[in-house]
Amino acid sequence: MGTRKTLIKSQAGVKLQRIEHLAGQQKVVQSSWRLSTLRANQPRSFADEIQAADAFDMEVIAALSDPIIIDMQRRGLLD
């Protein structure tokens, strides 16, 4: 069984990806969403797309108030 990862959104060092587990002939068996950040938080997985999108928005807000992330954006290291 293979896996396909698709970047859905990326902002301020926060990434939301759709993870699709594939069976034969590239048929999607299961989908989930993964949220990762440059902050100290561990990556999180969600079964529900709406919950994942809400968590993405909240994490972007938190990242934009983090002094390290702000400095990385100012130096052009992040989008």
C-alpha cells in the first residue's frame, strides 16, 4: 500500500497536507490531514478536513505571534 501526500496550504511555517493511503491502481483507501509547524509542537493528524483547516488557522495565528517565526519571515526565510 502506497501513500500520496498533497500540500493543501502553507503559511508562516505551518503546513497542512492531505495524506492518502493507496491500494492497487492508485485507488484511495483512506484519507487524513497532517498539520506541521516550525514551532515546538509535534505534527498532528486529523480525520476531518474542517477540523484540520481550523487547526491550521489557529496555528498560523500562533506562529505569527512567535518572535522566531516573525524574524524568519522578516529575513525572507518563510512565506
